[in-house]
Amino acid sequence: MDTLNIYEQYFEADLCWNRVQRRAVKVMLICESGQGNVRYDAAASFFPHEDEEDFAVSCDAYFSKTLCECPGRRSKAREAALLGSLREEVDRIAAGNGAQVFWEKPLGEARLS
């Protein structure tokens, strides 16, 4: 299976996880494809972000949700639709874990593949 981050971007966030305050999040739309199947996941990885140069993403505050899993290949139309609903999905993931993403405070430009 091939894995590709269709979208990723860093934002300010708020979460206390495992007694560590997380002040940032890496938001991703991940595509995994191969053997005639494709799967898209929304993912959020929260990390401490102690200073402006701290982008060391930790593994213990990583949450994801499968948005679509079906036979076929990547589709630009499907990816556009999933990107359109990504914020809502990540907000649900975050809220379910006591976190908040500050979408109006990006920590860098979006990366699209």
C-alpha cells in the first residue's frame, strides 16, 4: 500500500494529554491506496510547540478517523469533497478528545499533494 498526505498544515491548538500541554496540531488528510482499494483518513497530531521552532510532533496525542474506504483509485473530485469537510471532521475528532483547533491561527502554509 502507498501512503500519501494529500493535505497537511499546522495550527495553534489546545489539549492537555498525558499531563503534557499541547499548543499545536498537525492536521492531515491521508490517502492509502493499493491493490485496487483506496482509503482516506482525517488525522490530527497534537504536540507541545514550546517555541516558534518546535515542530516535534509527538505520537501519543494522534487521533484519526477513516472518511472513505472503497475499491478504486485516487479521485480528484473525491479528494476535493473530503478537503471541503476536513475541518468539520477534525473538529469532531478534537472535541471527542477534549481538544480544540484554532483554524484562524495557522503556523505555516498548507501543503497539498
